[in-house]
Amino acid sequence: MTKKIPKIGHEPHRKNNKLSDIILGGQDGLVSILGLLLGLSAATRSTRIVVAGGLATIFAETLSMAAVAYTSKMAERDHYSAERGREIQEVEEMPDIERQEIVDIYSAKGFSGKLLKDIVDHITADHELWINTMVREELDLLPVVKRDVYIYSVVVGVATLSGAMLPLIPFFFLPVHAALVSSLILSAVILAAIGIYKAKMTLGKPIKSAVQMVIIGMGAAIAGYLIGLLFKA
């Protein structure tokens, strides 16, 4: 029976999982603004001041998170390009050493004998495949497409804006004290729901994840409230 050489250099196509990006932006936006709103509510009874401060912070936070997401992904992209350039140079200047590294990589994966030789010959016969394999297998790096950078930034920004707006909604309709209580309850429910959803998607424990999310959010809220009390009018 003839052994087939496994396909090297390609991964099964997978849709990008945006769950972590959504949680990152949504949780950060919600928790940050909740702490601010409680701080403002402790310092003043003016709904106008609380809403104005909340809106100003929400848009600043959204732009900041989107910008950080963009710059971090661009840094990953630049890092990948730099490392790939270094591998190109090494393959051109030290092909024997780089070929041996391919041998070592696939030996460690359990390949040996003629199959190992066929795999190594197949990879090193194609310059692009050789470089891509070295970058992925040796450096554990994957290319970052510019389109994905934009998508990541938008997802984080929208998630931050959505998460941050939710605690502010009660302050548009209720007096400060009633809005404060409503905002706390709403935020706790949302944080718990995020925790449960995250646990289901990652095969974690829903109750534990929900409690963790709520504790994190309420901890930030209490800190903001205590600081607001120091400046109570």
C-alpha cells in the first residue's frame, strides 16, 4: 500500500472566531462605563452631568479600543513580515541548515524513512512553501491579512460601543438614583449572560463563568462609586 504524503503548508479553512473580540470590547466598554457612571452618580444628582460624562467617555473609549485593536494587529503583521524576511535570507544563505531544520521538525512529528525524505524534498523544492513552512512550524507565526486588521478593529470598536451604551440607557429615562439601581441590575444580567455564553462556546462551566463576569464588573463599579463619594457635591 502506497503511503500518501500529507498536504503541507495549508490548513483547513476555518471561519474566524470573533467571540473573544466581542467579549474583549463589550466587557471592557460595559465595565469601564459602569464604574464611571456610578462614580458620577455618587458625586452628583444631575442626570445631565451623568449622561454627558457617560457619552463623552463612551466615544473616547470606543475610539481608543478600536485604535488599540488596529495598532496591535498591525504590529503582528509587521512582526510576521520581518520574521518571514529573515527566513528568506537564511534559506538563501544557509540552505543546508534550513533543510535540516525541516527534517528535525517533521521527525519530531513522527515521520521517518522514505516518507520523511519525500516530505522534506517536497517542501524544499518549492521556495515559497519552504519559507511559509519555516515561519509557521519553527516560529509559530501565521500571516495577518490587512482586511482582517480592519475587521478586527471594527468588531472591537462596535462591541465596545454596544457594551458601554447599555449601562447608560436607564439614565436617559430615570432620575439618577433609580437609574443607578437599574443600571447595576441591567449590567449584572448582561455580564452573567456573557459569562454563560462564553462558557458554552468554550466548554467551560456556565455558572462559574457568569459569577466571575459579575464579580469583575461589580468590583469596578464599586471602585468607581467609592471614588465618586470622595467628590460628592
